[in-house]
Amino acid sequence: MAAGENGIIRVGVIGGGQLARMMVPPAIHLGLRIGVLAESAGMSAERAADAVGDYRDPETVYAFAETVDVVTFDHEHVPQPILRELEARGVAVHPRPDALQYAQDKILMRQRLDALGVPVPAWAAVADERELQEFVEAHGGRAVVKTARGGYDGKGVRVVSRADEVRDWFTALAEDGRGGHLLVEELVDFTRELAQLVARRPSGETRAWPLVETVQRDGVCAEVIAPAPFDDPATADEAERIARAIAEGVGATGVLAVEMFETRDGRVLVNELAMRPHNSGHFSIEGSVTSQFEQHLRAVADLPLGDTAMTAPAAVMINVLGGPTEGPMPVRYAEALAAHPRAKVHSYDKLPRPGRKVGHVTVTGEDPAAVLAEARAAAALFD
Amino acid sequence: MAAGENGIIRVGVIGGGQLARMMVPPAIHLGLRIGVLAESAGMSAERAADAVGDYRDPETVYAFAETVDVVTFDHEHVPQPILRELEARGVAVHPRPDALQYAQDKILMRQRLDALGVPVPAWAAVADERELQEFVEAHGGRAVVKTARGGYDGKGVRVVSRADEVRDWFTALAEDGRGGHLLVEELVDFTRELAQLVARRPSGETRAWPLVETVQRDGVCAEVIAPAPFDDPATADEAERIARAIAEGVGATGVLAVEMFETRDGRVLVNELAMRPHNSGHFSIEGSVTSQFEQHLRAVADLPLGDTAMTAPAAVMINVLGGPTEGPMPVRYAEALAAHPRAKVHSYDKLPRPGRKVGHVTVTGEDPAAVLAEARAAAALFD
């Protein structure tokens, strides 16, 4: 697969959001062909979208797959039966369904991480309010409840002290007919959140970016500081060891993002996995020799991976959440670009909506504090 | 124009080559809409090409212009009458025809540079072999003859010792009916070639990149070393002063590339102008905070310009000329990317042809000699 027919490599991305959009620039530079199956017209990846359709419709996905050499994803929502049928038809799919299932189902993920010996918060799969209440009482009277499937950016996550606070979720599971469980986890007393990104090729080559610190607001990533500042470099080594063990253990291909908690006693616990480019890696567009988007393309096409070293001592990425009330981000460019000529401004070409990720700003430089201050100031001009 | 209707800014590029192609990534990141009028299907900028047609056909160009907020260029070949009619119709065109004429006609350019007091080689516009022979004899028995229009990459340039060596060009000029002249210049005893890029907005803001050294082979740019190594920084200051004076003096908008000779006695003489992103600026994709392609878009949209500082002490760009005999550059990725994980490889998605610019490789780093060696080694894998 390293070079398709006539030397042309065609990558197909299912999902038309900003992650697909940001795969297009490195595809252009590398001379790879990229196609996007977008859910609807006018999505963020519109430039590259040469097909619009429902990723839950098998025939739509099969027809799209016939136009490319490898299928990959902007999100984790394509149903397993469709993915397995693609493989049965001989289509290269990365990450493979056997790996992707762990990013699709948080309970499967917890089971697999336990089997791999990876440190995670105490957890249980609970089938009803009684089981949930037992867990809550055994873990200090409060816990985090998550739906196993479909959550993102704080959706599908609640902190509860009483089991009846997620009665609606149990009701929905019962009505689903397939039965099922909720995931409950101890409320970790963490000092901060971290993210470790790695990329892995089907042939096994794996490269890790520097560990980053992520700052969430209302369950949504707000800021990323690269590299994560550390008193003890052993933590970064441990985070990389864990992420590589997971990538290898689940057979991940493409970019794998491992979100982690750092605890007061200096341990790291795995919180979530994503098997695609991830918000915590947007800094890498300018901040790394090889961005997560370029690396994802190289990895899923089974091409040799690029260097992941930082291009500067510090990089900070700030999300633009919501965006200017009067329109997409360019309405503020006259002011923002003049005030911050060093800031790299990214607009996803989305209309403003409260809390929506409409773009981000990255600044790189020598001094971490100055870089953080400038990135925040530039991003604030889009509020 | 800083934000078009509904905050959406639409830039239209006439010409579908690699310069248009490399404008697409920054347009995606900034959330600008970009359209390309390509000469034919399957060109380098195919991804963004939403129109295919002849730039010499007025109605094709006018129809394309109606779909965008500003028109700019991948080349300098659009006829002046079409450009002037666009402006008469109220279309924003950058660079404006009044400026672009100096990049279209080398004799007009020489006249204007003389008027601006910019140092250039001795030159004359010659109407026949007798006038040319007089110039040659007055300048040491050899001189450089150029067609005023249409030359690029060494085409339309000959070194002669006798006037009859360009008899075919005089014959063609006579048959053209409009009459006309050839440009003849002294053969400059230069130590090396340099290029100074600047970008200028319609509102006047101008920013310059560091001066670079360019190495030509057979009249084609082969290597670019950024910044140009200097014993005396006064030369770089002088080059920037000259380029800014030209940008201001001709009213250039967008990127202006000024190719220069450095003479044995330490002077710089202007050789050629280009009013668009230029091969000597490809290093800036990774090597500058703001690449020439992003800056060109910002400039022609009259948005504030970005910082042009280097991202590393040294950057070297090597052109891939001709390319692998067996197909486009990705046929060599398995070998080349594995051997050079730090190299940034750019393929223009062109089929190989002797001498054709099919891509380039850039390496950035601390040590200029090491960076040069690595860039050359990586590019050589595509020979």
C-alpha cells in the first residue's frame, strides 16, 4: 500500500469535521489524494468532500471505499458491522475495527486496559441503579458515570452522588433492547490532565510526540501546553510507555490519543482514548516537525513516520469556542492578525454557536509563559 | 475587503500550477475560500480547481471573477486588457495591472527600475541586430539577450557574442506585427545569486523575509539557502531596502520576489522580478512563521501581514527536477521518508519529465551545513 496504483495513494476519510479538514493540507503537500465522505454539504472539510452521505448507511460507505486505497476516520462512529464488511471486501481500514472498538465502547476499553496492566481509575460496568449506588458508596459518595458509547466533549459524562441522577440513561439503555451497562469510575483527585499522542503504522513503527498538558473547561478542551511542564521527567517517560503499550496492545493504526490524569501522588491514570487526530495535538501543525495530521496520513497509508520533535521549545494552542457572534472567525481578522502577527490562526469555516469549536490559535516560541500569554490574547479577540 | 460578505473571503487564483496548489493549505487553515481557474483538468492545483478554462479568453476570466472577492495569480501571463477590464468592472485584482506590467515586460521593468534609482546591470532595448551588436561590443564582447515577454526558468534567455545568434527572435518580433525590442544586458560577473521576497498589502503594509541565496542550474532554481550566509550584514540590509523600494515604487500587492546578483565588489544588482509566490520562497512553508503562500493570501485580501521571522536558524530547500522515472514522487516514499524523517517532502502531483519541477524538499535546523547536507540527500532519493 505504500504506493497505490501508478504511484498515487488515495486516502478516504469518513466524516467531514475539522479533523478531516486539517488532513487536507498535508495531503496536498505530500501529493496524496484525499477524499472525504461528509455527513452533509457545507461541513468543515467541504474543500475535499467529494462525497456526501450517511456513514451509518452500508452502501454509501462501501461505494465511497471503492474510490480510495485506504479508509480512515474523522470520528469513531462508523458501526462495527460496516467496518468488518469493508475488511471482508478487502478494503484497507485504519484504525482496524478490532482496534477501533475500544475507542467506540468505553467499557470494552476499560476491560482491555485492565488486561494490558495499564493504570486506570477504579471502575465498574453497572446494569442498574442498585449496582451504581453500591459503587458510589464504596468510593467516597461521588463518582463519574459515562455512557459506554457516543460521548464526546463532556457529553455522556455526569458526576453523581446518587444513582437516580442517571435514571434517564438506564431507561434509555433498557429501551434500546440490547440491554447494556453504564460505566462508573472513581472521581480521581487529579492535579491536572495530560495527553500523550502516538502514531503507529500497520507494520508496527510507532512514534510519540512530547507529552502535553490539557486544560478543560466544562468538559471541553480549552488549552494545550506543549510540552507539559514537569519537575520530574519520569512522568513523561511513564506516559509515553503507557501510550505505546496501548497502541501495541490494541493494534492501533494512525494517531492514538491517550488522555490521562496526573494524580497528587505523581501517578498517571488513563482517562480516555481516541483513535484519530485529537484536539490535544493541534499544536503540532506548527509545533512539531511532523504534525499529527500528516503523521495520521502517513500511518494509515503505511508510509514511514516523520520526526515528532518540537520545532520550538514551547507551543500553546487555545481553542476558539463559540466564536464571534457576528460571523465566522475572519470577521475579526483585521483586528486580530494586526495585533498578533506571530499567532497562527485556524478557522474551521463554521458559523458561531455557544461552546462550538470553531477554530484555534497556536503560538510557538522560546519562553513558555510568553507563548501562553500571547496565544490567550490572540484567541480572546475571537470571543 | 478584509472580510467579504457574511465574513467569508473568497480568493480566486488564475493558473493551476504548483503555486496555486500551495496556496490551498493556508487558505484552509485561515478559513478563506479559494478557487482556482486552471488551464486544464489534472493540473497541480486540481484539488481547489473549481473552474477550468483559458486565461486568455476574456469571458472565461470575467465569469470566474464573479465567483470571488479578489483575483490573484499563479503566473504573470493574463493579458493586460483583460486585467484592466476586470478593474473597470469593479473586481479587486492583486497585483494590479499597473504593477503586474513590470513583471510581464522586462523592458518596461528595466525602465521603471532605472527611474526608481535601483541598481541594475547595464541594459538596452534593441530593435535589430545592428543595435545589439553595438551593445555586445561595448560590453566586452558577450551579453545576455532576453525576450521582453514570456520567459521563465531560463527560457527566453541566451548568452551571445554575436547578434545573429538571436536572429530567430528578431524575426519573430517582426512577424508579430507590433514590432518591439529585445532586452540586452551586460554579463554580470557575479559571485552568487540572491532573492529578496517582500509582501505588500493594498493599504501599504510591507514585510520582508530574510534574504536568501539561490543556486541555479541550467537557468532553473535548484537550491535555496535561508538565510543567505553573509560576512557583511550591510548587503542584506541593502537587498531589503531595494525590494521595499520596488514594491512601493511599482505599487506591488501580494508577494514580490526580487532576484539579484551579488557582484565581486559587494554590490547587489536586480536581475528579475516576479509578482507572486516564488520558488525562492518555498522554504518559508516550514522555515518562516508566515509562509509566502499564507502571506500572499493575506496581502491580496488586504488582511494584516504575518511575522516573517525564521522558525529555525537555517532552512534549505532543494527542488526535485524531473523526478523518479517510474512515476510521481510517492513511488519513492517508502525509501525516502524512512531515510529522512526530518525532511519535509512536497510533491506537486505531477508526472515525471526531464527538468520539470515536480516537487521540493525542505529541511530546517540549527546547523546550516548539516541542514544543507540532509536536504540534498533527501532530494537525491527522488532523482
